Amino acid sequence: MDFHFTPDQLALKKMVQELVAKEITPYALEMDKTGEIRPELLKKLDEAGMLNLTVPEEYDGPGLDAVSIALIYEELGKGCAGVATTVAANALASYPVLTSGTDEQKQKFFSVINSGKMAAFALTEPGAGSDAGAVATSAVKDGDYYVLNGTKCFITNGGIADIYVVFANARKSAGIRGLTAFIVERDTPGFSVGKDEDKMGIRASNTCELILDNVRIPAANRIGREGEGFKIAMKTLDAARPFVGAVSVGLAQAAFELAVKYSREREQFGKPIASFQLVQAMIADMAMQIEAARLLVYKACWMKDQGLPYAKEAAMAKCFAADTAMKVTTDVVQVLGGYGYTKDYPAEKYMRDAKIMQIYEGTNQIQRLVIANNILY
Ligand code: COS
């Protein structure tokens, strides 16, 4: 076993740490208030190569392995989980094309995110969350076109993307075997952005409703075969889940470092609260949980990079790291006491941001089902 990173991975991590320190951390609370990512930051993220992390070299991308991408997300997560989510949504949307798209589709989709534009993965609907197969958006074949009708909700980057992967059902009677994936461009007539969600956390990220009203798209934009959409969505979520884990680890680490610093400085009963054993126990538990979560994330990514089956490990990494982020950030607020509950410190933001990690890209209840299914069947 080798726990070392390559010189390239270490250089990448250092570059992202510098980007985060200069361009993200100082503005994290401001973006949390405004509920928007700074447009200047999107430009900086593009210049730093953060918006096309999953694009292979043959399509003019960086061709990174999953471990390297996880290291990047961990650092972004330390700075702001909302920014990390914005970046990660481009990766999420790229996987259906990466795993199942044609060469022309890859050229088209990757050239958009290579040029600094945003992408979105549109699966969820008001009636199809955990039950992803229940997508009601319809796709009706009409000559060389499909006509899409329906509404998507909770779509990360929905309002700021230029290109979307939209899941619709092309054969209603076939249930999940009718689900089909399509590339939809934002300027297609009939396609519009609806309600912008006012969220508890990850407020720098954009989350919108999408409306498809007789959207005619060329059949050439269909990804894979008709009815292959459910499997494409599941493979995409397998690939993306360790990265939610990586963001969770970074978020938990940032909160932990705040608690360590605060506990050394804050004095009660005439000494730093770090000298009290009940505080020490919380610090030790946080450190253990974060380290365990980090190792699960790296292992799932390493398995993916080795070409091994990794769906179970991806779900474990996402679930454990998200639960860790929630537990750690809650305890960090506790260590900071009354101050942790105010907006004078980022502790309460970390706690609000952590909650979504247990919900999006498959709730932690769904992750447990995926893990159990992989063990039992
Ligand atoms: N990779 C490839 N194929 C997969 C797969 C995976 N990870 N998981 C399931 N499949 C295939 C199965 O092999 C099965 O194929 P066959 O019909 O050919 O045998 C098909 O998909 C259906 O699988 P299954 O019966 O397990 O599906 P379920 O309806 O029971 O759903 C869960 C499984 C609940 C795990 C799935 O719906 C899910 O992950 N839901 C969460 C969705 C989600 O994460 N939403 C968040 C919003 S998107 S950001």
C-alpha cells in the first residue's frame, strides 16, 4: 500500500490551496449572504482549469484521475462547499457524455465546458427524487427530433448553465426502461429556467427549476439508446458520489481547524477550553471521523482509477463523509458555544452547508440501500 501522492497531485493540491486562499475563503461569507457565486470567481475557476476536470486529454481537457479530482474537491470544500458544488455539477453533467456519448457529442459537450461555461445534470423532478425511475418528463420521437415536455427541479447550475443533460421518458409504458438521456442547449426554443431556490446552505451554488415546453431537440443529441437512461444516471451517480464525499471531507476539515484554533484561544475557568477533557474528546472524535472519511473517499476513487467495481465504495464514501461533515460541523458549533451560533464565525455556515451532503446526489438512506444491495445480492 502506498499513501503517498504523486508530485503532480501534490502540485495540483498546492495550486488549488492558493486559489482557495486568495479567491474563495475571503468571499465565502459574502456569497453565502448574496446567494450567488461571484461572476469574477467563475472566471478565475475557469482560468485555473476547475470547470472541466473530468474532460479527457483527447478532448482538450486535463485527463485527470479520480484521486486527483478528489484532492481538488477537498480543497475547494474547505473554502466554500457552495463553490465546490458549482464546480462539481459540471463534472456530474459530463459523466453521461463521458460514459455513453458519441465522439460528436463529446466534442460538442466538452468544448462548452472547456470554454469556461457551465453545465447541469437534470434528473430530479417534483415527483422523482430518490425514485429516479419515476421521471415524468416525456420525450416523443418526431422524425429526426425528440419533443421534450416536463419540469425539473433542484437542478444545480440550472440557472447559470449553457448546456444540460436532461433525462426524459421516451416510452412511458416501459417505466424505468423508457428513461433516456439527452443533451439540451440552453437557447433551444421552449426551454426556460424557473424558480431559483432560496436555500439553507451551499448558497453560493445556483439551484433552479427547469421548464421544458415542447423543446425540439435533434435525435443526434440522444445519449446512448432509448431506455438506457436509468443505467446512465446510475453510472453517473456512482462516479460522482466519492466527490460529494471529498467536498464533505474538506468542509469538515475546515470546520475542525476552526474548532482547534478557537479551543486553544478561548479561556474559561482561567484556562483555554482545549485543556478540558470533554472538549479534547470532541476534537479527537472529529479528527478520527474525518480521517476515516478521507480514506474511504480516496479508496473509492483509487478503485475507480484501477478499473475495479466501486459502486459500493462510492456509496460508502459519500454516506460516511456526509454524515461525518454533519456531525463534525454540529460539534464545532458546540465547541464555539454562543459564538458558534452567530454569523461572526463561519461555524454556523459550515453546519448549514453540511446538511445538503446527506441529501443530494442520493440521500444517505439511498446510499445505505445501495451498500446493502451490493452486499446482499
Ligand atoms: N450501474 C449500472 N446499472 C445499474 C446501477 C449502477 N450503479 N444500479 C442499478 N442499475 C441497473 C440494474 O442492474 C437494473 O438493470 P436491469 O433491469 O437490466 O437488471 C436497473 O438499473 C434497475 O436497478 P434496480 O432495480 O436496482 O433499481 P431501483 O428502481 O430499485 O432503484 C436506487 C435503485 C434506489 C438505488 C436508485 O433509484 C437510486 O440510486 N436512486 C437515487 C437517485 C438519486 O441519487 N437522486 C439524486 C438526484 S440526482 S443529483
